[in-house]
Amino acid sequence: MSATANIQIDKLLLESLNKIKEYPGQTYNELIASMIEAFRNIETRNQHDEFFHKIQGHKMKELWDNEYDKEWEKV
């Protein structure tokens, strides 16, 4: 069995945690672990997005900033 710790949270936070449980018997430990995993996935996704934006930036600028697009603005 793993070690446990007691933490103090206010009642509003407790109510919020209860509202976002995925199923009634989900423990707070499971819920918090799930939230941490989701947060890490978002961080990773954001890093990938930033990387792709960086490497695609030159090509996108080439595609969007051209003389043909300026002609279409006048139409």
C-alpha cells in the first residue's frame, strides 16, 4: 500500500471536484491523477503546436504574403 497524505481544501474546491468526477465512485486520488495526466498532455500538445508553427512559418509566409493575394484584395 502506498503512503497517503491529508490535504486541506476549501469547500468550493471540494464541490468543484465532486462535479467533475467521471463516475460516482471515483476517488479524489484518481481524479487528481487524471487531471495531472490531462495537463501534461496539453503541455505536450502545445509544445508540438509551437514546434510546427515555427517550422511551417516560413512556408506560410511565402504562401500568404504574395502579390497575387494583394490583387484579390482589390476585387
